[in-house]
Amino acid sequence: MFYRLAADAVVLLHLGFVLFVIAGALLAFRWRWMVLLHLPAVAWAALLEFRGWLCPLTPLELSLRAAGGQAGYSGGFVEQYILPVLYPAELDSSMQLALGSFVIAINVALYGWLLWRLKK
């Protein structure tokens, strides 16, 4: 039971990280220091997608599930939890490039908006 709860906690942490990467720039509107945490997270997430690497949280979740007697899955967090909701197709390298580009584009737009507001 402990391992299943720990694996589920890792999934929630992973989801929180994904949401932080996508929309964390909005927190910088309130707390400027958040930029120091957010930009490295964006760079890490984009690098994972552009290189096709697995986030280290995925093997951690899978090992916790295995230790708890649960079946694991193949692929990564995005492929297992996010893509089935957003896209019906399998995750491939072109989709990973699109996801990485989306992460960068949304954050460039949000930080551009933040800088524009600061200049006012």
C-alpha cells in the first residue's frame, strides 16, 4: 500500500511540474523571484522533449509501482498520462518536438507579456 501511495504521489508531483513548466510564468507576475525557479524548469522540460529523454520521475514511479506489486507501463509520463487526454496518437519524435516547442512558445509569450507590463 505504501508503494502505491508513493507512486501516486510521484505522479502528482510530476503533474505539478508539468503545470509549473506550462504556466509558471504567471506566478512571476506576482513573485518576481519565481523566474529563478521557472526558467530552469522550462529549460529542463524542453531539453527532455527535444532529446527524447525520460524524466527521472518516470523510472522512480515505475520502480515504486513494481515494489508495490503493480504493473508498470512503457514510455514516459507524458505518453502515459497527458497524451491520452490531449492526443489519441502514439508519442513520436515529431510530437515531442512539438511539445518542446509549445513549452518554449507559451513561456516566451508569457514572459513577453510580463516584460511589457513592467515597462508600463
